[in-house]
Amino acid sequence: MFVDEVEIKVEAGKGGDGCTAFRREKYISMGGPYGGNGGHGADIIFKVDEGLHTLLDLRYQKQIKGKNGENGRGKNQHGKGADPMIVKVPLGTVVTDLDTGLVLADLSHKEDEALIAKGGRGGRGNTAFKTQTNTAPEYSEKGEEGEEKNLKVEVKLLADVGLVGLPSVGKSTIISCVSASKPKIAAYHFTTLNPNLGVVKSTNGDSFVMADLPGLIEGASQGEGLGDKFLKHIERTRVLAHVVDMSGSEMRDPYEDYVLINKELEEFNPKLLKKPMIVIANKMDLENAKENLEEFKKKVDCEIFEVSAATNQGLQRVVDYLADILKTIEQQPLYEEDKIESHVLYKFKKEQPFTITKESDGLYVVSGKEVERLLKMTKFSNEGASYRFAKKLKRMGIDDKLMEMGAKEGDQVRILDFYFDFKD
């Protein structure tokens, strides 16, 4: 079964909790803190596996969850970090964050891999908090939560040449003649339900990959027929080969067919019409094909090849021409670098550490990645940890901002689902 698009949720592993412990041994006075750090949670990594050609393995997985890091232990023993979870995907896989719309990874090369969700940092044990003024800290940290993301994972096939055209114009017959691919061929529309790939070899021994895509119809870019599902596979091709039934055997005008398909390509992605394109004038052995071709040539300015896929006439000339021009056309990246989040991450943009809003009932709501992370990693059951949390908020300027906004002693403050009373 060919599955080229799935939606899943990934959750990286949580970091292990830090340990609060003290050294108590005979003959060692004032042993001090002895608690180890928690281990790092498992990262979620997507990696190319050339043996895969479909996302079938992911279709029935609603969630992928990484293992948590081990908790720290006494005697300064650090918890073991969890091994990353490797998710194997086909070559040409694109991973998009559904919540933000950002492309997280475009895995278009062998051995490509991408960190999709980062595991949580392990909490620090009380040994890590020892200072000259606090030689015996009685608190440690919780492990950080791992990243959670809702993803769209889709395969966009890697092919050098894409055959496009209306149903029943002969695309499947062409690829069956020039390669070892054996697609289903029948005298009805939408015989081809999935893309077919074939390796094509020219007379001088050069080879390239050709893709036969399901037939397009008017409205394909908006979801009509099968086109919207498979148009994305054309995006990676370097050359488009437009197959036209030049005989008009289904009472259609060849030029109108050509215009219709180009319109659908442009509406799906305007960049597609900027790709080099040739026209394969098929079914030239049938009646009216020669006359239609003469009229067609007057209106279309590109390389046109006369062929008859049914009798295998003229196809080798097409293959040799495509092999020659592919030598001069480089593979273009599917996405600009600044559209992929992994590149954006290296542009160290300073985020505002927190924001505070006042609701109609007088409640102050504090939000921000850093302050929320601090809250989640604090063990409020320990008085020392609670005091450290309050000091951290003060150093971040949250107390001053609250007072500036009119907060008074006893007013309620919320961070995530936790409520606090403000104290001046």
C-alpha cells in the first residue's frame, strides 16, 4: 500500500529528576550534598532509510513517545540519559509542524537525519546547587519536559523527470516501454492510482529516474480527482514531460488539454511552470494526429517529440534528449533555507523572557518559555526550592513588573495552572 502522508504526534522523553541526598559516612564530618543529576530524555530523530518507499509504518501510529531519562541517585550518581528514538522514513520525506506551519526537515539526501523533538534536560541534584554561602542545599530540580509536536509527515518522490497529463494519454504505457516499471494499464480513466517510478537508460548508458503520476483533470489543484494528492510529487522533478494525446481520441482538443494541465500546475505551485518542459505528442499512429500536431506547433513554443507508445516508436529519442538536458540542470532545493526551522534556530533572536497580562477579575497571568520551564522543574514540596523559585522570578524582573502594573499584597498571580499570592 502506498501511503505518502500521515499526521502524528511526537513527544520527546522527559529528563530525569535530580536527587537530594547528603554524604553521611563515619570519620567524614560535614559530608555535604551528595545528590546526582537526572539523565537527559530521549530525542526524537527522523532518519532516511533508503529501503523504505512509503509511510505505511507510521500510518497507524497516533503517537511516538521517547523514553524518560533516569533519576539521579545518592553518592553523586547521575541518572542515565535515554537513547534517542530513531524514526525511519523514506528518502524525500518532509516534516511540517502543524501548529506553526514551519517546515522542520526536508530529508532529501542519503543519510539525512533531523532532530524533530528535543528531549528534556535532566534536573540537577542538590550537589549542583552548593555555593560558598549555601554549603548544604536541601533542594534539587525536577527533569525538564520533552518537546511535544503535532506533525504532518509527507513523502515527495525524488524523480528527475515527471510525466504529467490528462488520464488515458499514455503515461503509464510510456514508462512501461522505457523502464522496467510495470504499471497497471487499462482503457479507462484513473487506472494509475499511485505514482510509478522507473529507472530509464539512454543509448550512451546514462540513467535517470522517471515518475508516472496519476492523471490530472480540471480542478486537480483544488482537490478534484486524484491530482491534489499527487501533484506534490512533481515538485522535486527537474524536468516535466507533458504527455498529450495528439489524436484527440477522446474528442478533446490537444492544445486545450495542454493549457488545462499547465493551469492546474500553476495554481498548485507557480514554480512548476519555471521548470524545463517538453511535450511528448503521443498516439501519432492514430487518425488526425498529424493534422492536430501541425496546429499544436503553431501555438506551443517548446521541444515536441512525436511518439507512439503503443508501437514503441520515437521513445528512445525522447529518452536520449532527456538524459542530455538533465546533465545541465541541477537539483534545486524544495524549500528555501530560511523556511526550514532548523536553520532559523541558529539565528539567535532574543525572546522577551516573560509577558504579564491582567484579567478582568484582577488575576495577573505570567507567561513565557523560560518562566514556565523554571516552574515545571521546581519541587515546591521543598521550602528551599520554593524560595529559590521566588528569587529567580525577582531577578527576572517579574516582581517589579507586577508592582508597576498595580499588583498589591495578596493579589493572585497565575503561571500555567499554578496560583500564587503576590508578596511585596
